[in-house]
Amino acid sequence: MSDQTFQMIAIAIYMAAMLGIGYIAYRRTNNIDDYMLADRGLKPWVAALSAGASDMSGWLLMGLPGAIYLGGMHEAWIAIGLLIGAWLNWKFVAPRLRSYTAIAQNAITIPSYFEKRLKDGTHMLRIASSIIILGFFTFYVSSGMVAAGKFFDSTFNWPYMTGLLFVAGITLLYTLFGGFLGASLTDMVQGLLMFAALVAVPIVAVLQVGDINTLGQRITDANPVAFNLFSSFDGNGTFLAIVAIFSTAAWGFGYFGQPHILVRFMALRTPAEAKSARRIGIGWMFLTTLGAVCTALIGIAYFADAPLDKSSSETVFLLLSQVFFHPLIAGLVLAAVLAAIMSTMSSQLIVCSSALVEDLYNIAGRKASPKALVNLGRAGVLVIAVIAVLLALDPNSSILKLVSFAWAGFGGAFGPIVLLSLYWRKLTAIGAFAGMVSGAVVVFVWGNIPDLSNAMYEIVPGFAINLLVAWLVSLGTYRHNEQVQEEFTEMENELGVKVTA
């Protein structure tokens, strides 16, 4: 049997397992609450691993290793910022959001939470946030499809579009029928597979070399600044270098506004379980990120004689896995890349579906049976997927660029509003709307002006403007609302925190 045959057998087993899990979830999905939020029944380890897998996507196994392979360790500031941001998100957002979304009339989406938390009778917040979700997530889903096309092109020499459509089709099947529970359970399995692959590749590489010092020397011979976390200081002024590092690490700000991650917090069984989920999730994230960094550094040494160019640098993990493992094992490692891509796509498609059905269709005053709403949700998944495919037609699209733009969009538009809604009683619907729109506009404009986006990641100005505008407008429009005060106090009492004024 050829190497490719072994690898395809492994990937076929993986695909069949994902479809099987999707079918099991389909049998347990009876209404729109099940389809969108699994009836708030996620166990801590499922929430933690599914949040991590849906968060990292193909960026962890392709985008990040490719960036470090080309630029060295200073590109790892993205990972450092993400680790800090993820920990803060689990610590300070997860328990409060889980509690508050249940108290605020059982809000099952981020847009509905904003509306119910701030008592917005105009629906302006819900509509605006739904449009932002649909807009930026379409780019995000597109990045996964680009990664899928590149995966099959570099691994099996499939045409780019063939690989893209194959992965999109399988992901659509288990997402269409399994809903949020299907996405979460498959994400958990995919998270475990990603963990095993990212730990195995660098360990096997070191064992084959036999001497870690020799490996380190090969890396520095190929790239003298490969291990230099502060190489951005070289040839630049200190101030500019600090700005560059902060801009890169600022990815961490994005966590507070990512709907596909926040919805995992909302689906926990209880707010108290956020603590154990945090420990599992951050432990998984640290080890997988470390594995991705080590894989990139090993690639610098291995391909020193025939360096990968910019267009193929994002396949360094794929190439190394085929070098170091038996074809069948390599196939399972390669399946981890598909796991990363598919887990994120499925989670994002579910959030888009909820925005279309729960947050736009329902507030339009349309009435439908629970079964009809679920079918509408599935139709929404299909529509967004088709649009994302059209955006992914260009095989030269950068995975990291597509992800970074969408990540900044959510961080800049939603992050400050989520934090203020959970920690500040005086946030108003008008203030939240003004801040959200300001943040989204700043991210969109800033991110499309190369001179600005190269100088500072667009999430920084977007987040800052949103926070400032929301605070100022809320101060000017605040009116006491007894129901808001009672719900806020109930949330703090449930969590056992000191009640704020």
C-alpha cells in the first residue's frame, strides 16, 4: 500500500467518526435551545476542549508554525497574548456570563444577551450585533476553507477547490444535523487529536536527532534570531519595538468578544464549573501552543538546505509529520489539522445560524414551530457556508490574515461591551450600541489601510474606541432601571461576590 493510501485510510476513519458523533447529537436535538446551546448541559471538560479546539482552528497547526518558521520566536508574542487573554476570559468572564445569560430571561445567544441585559426594546443592539457576527464570521469561516484547500493540495496533491469542498461538505453535514451539541462533542474529540499530534511531532523529532543541543545549533545556524523573542528590537528604536510587541500580543484582547468561545461559557451546567473548565482549557492551550512553536523551530533546522518559501511555510507541520511517522500514524496526525479546521468552522456556522434565526427571524415577529426553527437554523448554516466558499476561491489568501481581521472585528466590537455588561451596572443600550458600532467601524477601516494595520493591530484602536464611547455615552444616557439592578444583584449573589453599588 502506498503512503497516501495509508494516510487516506486514517483520514477516512476520522471523517466517519465525526459524522457518527454528529448523528448521535442529531438524535438528541429536539428544539432550538438544544440546537443552539445544548440546553446548557456541557460538562467542564467538554466545554474546555471544545472552546480550545474551536478557538485555535487551522491557525494553531498551520498559521502559527508558518509565522514562526519565517520570522522566528518574536512571532510567538501572538501565542503569549492569546494564553493570557484566554486565562482572563475563563477567570473573569465565564462564570458571570453563564450566570447572567440564564438570569436575563434565558438568553441563548450573545445578541439576545445584550438586548435582555440592557432592556433594549428597540432591538437595535440585537440587530447590529447579529450583522457584525454574520459579517466577520463569514471571513473567519472562509479562513478555515482556505486552510482545508491548502491541506489537501500540499498533502495529497488534490486540486485546491476539491479539498476545500470536501472538508466544507463533511463539516456541513455534522453541523447541519448535530447543531451545537454535535459541534461541541466533535470539538472535544478534535481537541484531543490536536493535542496528541502537537505533542508527538516535536518529541519524535528530538528523539530522532538524539541530541537537543545539536538540534538547537542547527536551528540557530539556519536562523540566528530564531530563538530571540525580542528580535523586533534589532534595528528599530526601543519605542517602536515595544509597540510592535504590544500590537502582536494584543490578540489576547480578542477573547472577550469571540461569540463561538463565549457561547461555550453560556452552555456550562453551572457557573461554578467554569473554574475546573478553565484549568483544563488553559492546560490544553499551553501544551498545544508550545508544541506548535517547537514544530516551527524544528522545521527551520530540517528544511535549512531547501527552505520553504512564504507560500508553503504554513505547511511545515504537515510536511514534518509525513517525514517522522509511519504513513498510517502520519494520517492520524494529518487528521488533527482537519480537526483544527473543522472544529472552528462548525462552531462559527452554528453562531451564524443562531444570529439568523434566533436574533433576526424571531425579532421580526415571525412565528414557527420548534422543528421549523431548527430547520431554519440548518438553512442558515448552509447559506453562510456557501458565501464563505465564494470568499475562499483564491488559494493565495493568507490564513493568518483572514483570521486576524475577523478576530479583531469581534474583539473590537463585542469585547468591551461584554466586560462592561458584566461588571458595570450603568451601561446603557444606547452606550453599548454606540461603542459596538464605533469599534467595528474602526477595526474595518484601520484593518484595510496597510500603513495603519502594519503599525498597530486593528484590535487595539477598535477596543479602545469602543470602551471609551460606550462609557461616555452610557454616562450621559443612564436612567435607573430597577429590573436591571435586581438581575445584576442576583448574578453577583449567585456567584458569591460582594454586591457592587
